Amino acid sequence: MLTERHLEIFVAIAEEGHFGDAAQRVGISQPPLSQALRRLEALLGVRLFDRERGVFLTDEGAALLPHARRALSALAELRETGARQSADGHRLRIGLPPELPPRLGAIVAASPVRAGLRARVSVVTAPTATLLTDVSAGRLDLAVVRHPVVLHGLSAGPVTLLPTWLLEPDGGAGPGAAASSPSDAGHRPQAGRSWPYAVRPRAEAPAAHDLFLDTLAGQGRRVETVVISDERAGLALVAAGQAMLVTADPALSAEGVVRRPTTDPSLPLRLRVVWDARRLAAAHATEAAEIMADALASSDPSGGEADR
């Protein structure tokens, strides 16, 4: 096996031009240095030095020397980068679902560091199904996912219920929604008028998707849906008078859109933190999971503290 030690010996002999000096430079005696050089030449299939009259690089040795130097430099850089990573603390890879309001997502992702945990945080946003797969595969350490889900052996924190609002075209109404302000009171349901619900693809969170529709259907309503890629697309459909949207984002709104709290029925966004306890055996990982779960449960997406 070609090792870093082989390369160090090759470069030392080439630069010192003397076996004894090269051996002293790498900290070994001359016999093992000569043996290591012979092994390296056997591995490469070429003679690196002409030893008949002193120690001189062969043409093959001269051609390979720059490569050996670059390899040693790359290995040194690798060690230095690793040392910096270690000095900076543990890396914490966090996943968030797109349904999580941005302000609350920032609070949850930052909570381990703000609680004093020494960690380098990276954050990705992806659908619940993808987040679960990435946590199971070790590509993520922790993730916030929609509930209910099949955990497949993952550990999970408590379920948190976030309040949601129904966004509907101005001048119409969502079935059974209560007015959220006096200005909304004038927007009453038009007889027999409703719009399809703008929803994300079922494959992103099948159980949560089905629970949402089952809750609506349980009120004896006919539930129609239109699939959207994200809430911005859903908001555009609402503003265009084409759909309704249930969102947990208190800031999501636009001209021509009415916001009402979802009270009949209640349609909370159910979330929980998940992790793989088999992979996160270290105490700091468990602590980070607990901190994130607590931040999710105690933080109001509007910026205040929610009732526990």
C-alpha cells in the first residue's frame, strides 16, 4: 500500500541527495529508509534514483517528484482542515419542512447554538418524506417533520400543534371559517361558493396529507384540491380567485386575500423533531434534539411565546 510515509521518504531523499541525511530528516535509521524506498519503487514499477554514483533522480523519478509533493501538500491541507473543523465544534445538520414558518424555522435551527451548545449548524429545507430518509441515512442529524409519519425506528420529540389560517379570495369565504377581524366580517360565504384547497403533493407527507383531508371530509364537506409546489404558488392562486390555502405562516398574505383562523374545523400544523438515536449517541446530539423540540413547542411563529 502506498502511504504518506513512502512519499515523505521519496521527497526527503530527492531534496537531501543523501540517504543518511534523508533518514535523519524523517526520523528513522538508514536501513528502513532504504527498504521503504525499494517498496515504493516496487509499487510504482519504476526506479526513482540512480544509486551507482551518488543519489540522483532518474527521469521517472524527476517526473513523479512534483506529484509526490502535491500529494503531501494535499494531505497536510486535509489535516489542517480537519483540525479547524474540530476546533470549531461539532457539526449539526438540520432539516426543516417547507410548511414551517420562516421565523419559527430560524428560531428552532438556531436554538442549540443560542442555548450554548458548541456546534456548526447547516440547514436544508425539504419535504417530510425526504427529511426522514436523510435522517435515517445519516445525511442529516436532526429534522423537523410533519406529523403523523411512520418513523421506521427514528426517535421523536413531542408533537407540537401550530395554529393555522385559511387564506381565501377576497369577497368569498372558506367553509365554516370564522372572521378574524372586523374588516373580515363583511366577507361572508356566498351561497354554494367554495374553492379547491391548494395542497402540496401527497407523496411529501402522505399521513399528514390524508389527515388534513379526512378532517375536512369529517365535516361533511366535499373536498377538492389543487396541487402546488409551495405556499407562494398557493398564495398566487388564492389572490387570483382560484383556490384556498391553509398556512401556519402568520405573515403570508397578499392583496385580494382574506385571512381567517381555522376554527371549524381546527387544522393545526402538526410538527415534531426526529433523529436517529443509533447514530447520535453523543450527549451533545441528544441535547440538541431536546433543545430544538423545546424551541418548537414554546415558540409562537409570530415571534412571541406560545402557551405550553
